[in-house]
Amino acid sequence: VSSHDIRSMKDRLNRRLEAMACSAVNDGKIIINQSDLAATIDFNIPDSQKIVHTGTAAWNSVDGNVVLNDIQEFQRMITRATGAQATSMYVGTDVAKAMLSNEDLRKSFDTSHYAIGDLSLMNAMGPSGSYLGTFAGVRVYEYHQQYSLNGTIIDMIGTKKAIVYRDW
């Protein structure tokens, strides 16, 4: 076994772990279906902790105030459930496009990348995504990693999803 093979196996393992973590936050469960193992790990996330918009209520069809209100509602839900505020949001590519194409919403993003007394750059997410800005106190990242499952390319964070969470 060469060092290249070991590196390749390590990369594939890390990608699979990332895909499983994304599945847990996307769907609330991890489904494992291999030739010798079939299992589902369900985290039983209640529907009350999921906000779903379709049609004319989707973020690409509304003004920026609706999106701001939704993010603030996500904040309230997380604070009630954990006692702490959300700090980050990963969005799929379609959500990022909808947010950035809304002029009012785009203007409200803080893209300065700094805070008083903080020298770190918040946009250093790396190859998994891009920092879009801070919105309503939440750092927003477009997440654009994909993986292949049986020849089908799957987005790790659904293109129409926004996942708000608290960095611990």
C-alpha cells in the first residue's frame, strides 16, 4: 500500500464522515445501506424545529424582511431549546443565490469580516464553502460540497436548505 493509497482512503473516509454529518442535519437521520449492513440512526428531530417554505413563500419569492424574520425565528427556536443563540448558518446553493439576488437583503449583510478586538477572518471556511456575510448576528456560509452515491451526485447540504446552528 502506497502513501498515495493511504491518503486517498483517508480523504474518502473524511468525505463520508462529512456526508453523514450533513445527512444528520439535513434529514435528522443517517441511513447506512451497504452490501453487508443496513441501518438507520434517527435523531427524532421534531417537525416544530423545521421551517419549510414553498411556492410564493420561498426565499427567492419574498422580500428581505421575510428572510430576516425567519432567521430571527430560527434564533428564538435555538435559544429556547438550548439556552444559547445560533451563531452560524449553512445554506445550499439555491438559497445563497436567492439571498444574494435580493437587493434589500444583500444590503443588510455585514461583509466587513472583522469585529472590534477580533483579528480572525470569519470567511476562512475553506474548500467546503464560502462566507457570504453576517446577517442578524448569524454568520452565513454557502456550502457547496457534493459526493457521489452509486453514480449520482448529491449535495451535502440540500440546495434549497438553510441550516442554523450554534457553534460550541
